[in-house]
Amino acid sequence: MDIQILGTGCAKCKTLYANAEAAVKELGLDATLTKVEDLREIIKLGVMTTPALAVDGKVKVAGKVATVADIKKLLA
């Protein structure tokens, strides 16, 4: 599973990354977490508001910081 955190590196993006990391750990998933900070790449995925979270190339959350519980629901 490939999880991408899309954003320019702001505080909200960092929080979303930490939340995603915690969710993956709590669920015991084999997943790769990556940060995407290049605006061209973010726009290619159709994201206009950050932070955003994509799973296997599909945007699941955009424009808000998902909680650990929210992310666990998306990944389960």
C-alpha cells in the first residue's frame, strides 16, 4: 500500500503525515508513506487544497487534517 501526503510542508501537512504514520502503525499495515511537496505533482492528482492524503494514487482526503481514527477507517 502506498500512502502519499500531499502538501507544501506546512504545519497541517506535517500533522497529517504524523497521523497517517500512527494509523499505519496501529493497524500493523505494510505501507509506504511518502510526502509529495511538488505543486505540479499535487495538481496532477487533482488536489487544489492541501493537505491531502492519497492511497494507491487515489485522493481520499483533501483540504483538512484527518485524525488517526479517520485514517484508520480509510485504510481498514
